[in-house]
Amino acid sequence: MPQIRLGVSLQPRWPLDDGAAALRAARHAEELGFDHVAVGNRLLDSGFGLDTDPLVLLSAVAGATTRLRLLTSVLVAPYYPALVLANQAATLDVVSGGRLILGVGTGWNPDEFDAVGVSARERGARTDDHLAAARALWTRRPADFDGPFTTLRAARLGVPPLTDGGPPVLVGGHSDAALRRVLRFGDGWYGTGADASEVADVRHRLRDLAGAEDTDRLTLASAAFLTPPGVPAAVPPPGRPLGGAAPSAESVADDLGRLAEAGLTVCTLWLPVAADHVGEAMEWVATQVAPRLA
């Protein structure tokens, strides 16, 4: 069976009086052998999970770990001016020793777009502009760039990225526009709750849209929802749970196997459990599921 790299989303609502709880969970994930941890992007309280800036929290995780890869899942590119996005990502790439994976999306929350003074109608165009400008800043010193929202003249980024060409970029979304964005600006695709048939469909559509371009270079990744048996759920999963409504180690491993056969190589486990149960949930995956994938 093709190998699939498992990570964990640092998404539970951590106690406000214990700011280090997320860092302890990240260290535990590293000790258990997970590939990465992921942090989403919310500016306003969602009532759903950890509402932090992903680049800030992952910078702290970088200092608390040594091997774990750091995924923004996903960063809303239109919220950040292109130069700021490029510099912050390059900074985290450097201080983490090249462990950043920049998962990006166009966003959806109208309240947050209003709050940052960005038109939601421009989110796709701004995402394209910002990714193209960031790539220019990561690959050229000095960099010139002319886009609809960003203009650069002989710009030298404050810190060049450690990773050649900049951190790998995974682009989220299922639309044709999102998949074209993957081909133009990304190193891979990032989905949410995708099953094996959806992964296979995305893989096929990317090949069709690419024409003669080689798509084998692209990483296919997705978040998946999982509440391990015996661990109480804090909120309902927002999509089909991995392993079904009553998951077992066998059913979860079977689902992951089907995802791997369809072409998925990276899977982030979103655990809709209370903060107190995150360690228990991760241990179940590491001891009961992961050995079945070897």
C-alpha cells in the first residue's frame, strides 16, 4: 500500500489560562511519530476551535519541536498583504529549519473580510496576486512584480527563505479555479474531508487542466475528521468521519488505505475532541492505526 503521512490539527479550544497547552500537544505529536501539525486561520471567534494566527502559533511550535513539519491549514491569503505574507512565511521557514508547509486558500467568512477591509469578491484575484508576488520575492533578489494589487520595484525580501524557491505551497479548494491555482502557483492540493473518490477525481481533473504539464510533481493532501472510539466528541465533525460513524482501528486504516491508493500522500487528522482528550486521541492513532499502515 502507498505510504500516507499522518498529521494532527491543533484545532481544539485550548484553555485560555494555559497558553502552552497547544505546544505540549505538538511535542507529544512529535514524540508519537506524527509527520506534521496544522493550524487554521481565523481572525474572529468562530466558537469552533483554536482561533489564532497560524504563522504566529506555528512559530512557537517550531521552537518547541525539532522534527515536526508545520502546516497552515489553511492560511487565508487575501488577509495578508503580499509582502507581509512572503516575509512572514520566509521567516518561519528559516527559524524552523525548513519545516513550513504553506497551505493557502481564498477564504469565505464575510465578517472577517469586512473587518480587514478586503472585498470578498476579490478574494480569488488577491490570492493569485499574493502567491505570484511571494514566489517572485522568494526566488529573485531584487524582485520586480506588477499585479492588480501588488507592485514591487527592486524589492529585496527582509529574510530570504531557507527552502530553495520558498516553502512548499498547498492550495486548497475543489473548484476548477482552485485547481488552476494549484497548477500555476502550488506544489500540491489541499482538500477538506475528501474521500477516495474525491481524491481520484481531483487527480484526474488536475491532469486534464494541466494538458501537457506533468502533474506527478504535485502533492495531494487533505484534512480528515476522526473521533477515536471511547473519546468523547466536543463538537460534531463537519463532514464524514474517517472510519465511519463508529470507527475502529481497522475501519480507519481501511479508509486511509483507500485514500492512499487514490493518490493522497498527506492526511491531517482533525480531532473534534476537547483539549483534555487530545493526547489520548493522538495516542490511539499512533498505537492502533499507524502500525496497520506500515
